[in-house]
Amino acid sequence: MKLPLVVANWKMHGTQAEAATLARQVLNGGRGIRDVEVVLAPPFTALSTVSAITIDSAIQLAAQNVHWETEGAFTGEISPKMARELGCQYVIIGHSERRRLFQESDQAVAQKMVAALRSDLRPIVCVGETLRERKRGKTNAVIARQLRAALKGVGKSAIEKVAVAYEPVWAIGTGRNATPEQIAAAHRWVRDLLQRLRGKKEAERCRILYGGSVRPDNAAELVKVPEVNGALVGGASLKAEAFLSIVRAFHSESVAES
Ligand code: PEP
């Protein structure tokens, strides 16, 4: 069985002290939840602080981005090796904010995927359409293009390390959640693509997360959607109680299933 994966993307929020407080609250409030994998993605500057707090717990850490090279003249970037050294097991790759605001291309995403896996970092690769693309009926084509590109250098044996986050751009940070039907259709499509690209058995091991205005009040509905294996949470992850109630929704669902 795939353990649900719930990821807190803190984006560019929090000093080290604030991140430490939030991490402690999540750690203490989440004690006893063993059937959900919880991952925190603080800003780079808070990674080592948060790592020191979570090190002996089941909580894992993610970087919000990495460069594809190991070292070099890349001002402002950090390498997968550096993220690993700071205690990260995961990395978010190709978030729509990076694609949109920092012109990150499909090719850059592909390079980062390969580099992350080479350094033993598990990629959480984000795909998803803009509102304009959805209105034009291009949702599936956009997801397929982004996923094909991202997996270009990822072989069959590595695919189980990859999580795909379906994040419709129009639902991120807008309070506008995709409907269960829209989420189910997109996740089915991602699963089909994974199977076609890397084989049925291998694709089954991949977790597909939903992201886009996930909150405590819509999490219970989300966990029931087929092929939703977790969530990537932005805004609601900045309040420990809100984030934990999303984690608990996945916990209750796993308990109900077993
Ligand atoms: C995100 O940043 O990936 C995200 C889903 O943000 P929010 O939950 O705020 O929509």
C-alpha cells in the first residue's frame, strides 16, 4: 500500500525562529500519526533549523527547488547535494510559481529531476494547467507535455521515487479548489500516462498528490477522490492546526481503508 504523502510548502515565509515554532507545533501535534508521510518544505534559510527539530521524528524535509549542477558559478542557486546535506529527502520540482515567475522550462525541470535522483533526493514534480488552458480544453495536453518532459531522464526503476503533484495553476493560492470530478479526471490521466510511459507495475508505486487551495474544510472530500495519494499544501500549511487537520483527514482515510 502507498502511504499518503502530505507536503507543506511554506514558500518564502518564515524567519528561522518562526519556522522552528511551526515545525515544533507540527511535530508535537502530529505525534502518533504513522500512516501518513509528512514532509515540510521550509525556505532554504530555515532548512537546517527545521532539520535539527525533526531529525529524530518521522517528519521528512523537502527543498522547494534545486539547481541541476552539483556546483559551479550559479549565483543564488543551491545544488541537490547541498539540499541533501541540510537533511532533505525530497525536493519540489517545477512548481508553477517557478515555471511562471522564474521562466523555468520543461527542459530545466527534466534536468533537475535527473540531478535530484542522482543525489538521492525524491522529486515531487508539479504539473498543471492555467485557467486559459483549461477553458480551451488543453488540460490533458498540458499535463502530458509537462510529465513527458519531466520524466525524460527518469528510468523505470527510479519512477517509484517520484511523486507527481497535480496543481491546477488557477487553484493555487486563490481559494478556488478544483472539483472532485476535475481532480479525479486529472489524476486518472496522470496515472494512465505514467503507466504508458514507464509500465503499469512501476507506475502504481508513484504517488499522485493534489495541490491547490487544500484546506481543512475541503480535505475530507479530497481524500475520497480516487487516485489522490496525498496533498501539496501551501497557504494552509502555515498554520500548524490547519495543516494537521489535513494530515488527519488522510490518516482517517488510511485507517478506514485498512
Ligand atoms: C502550492 O503552493 O503548491 C499550493 C498548492 O498553494 P495553496 O495551497 O496555497 O493553493
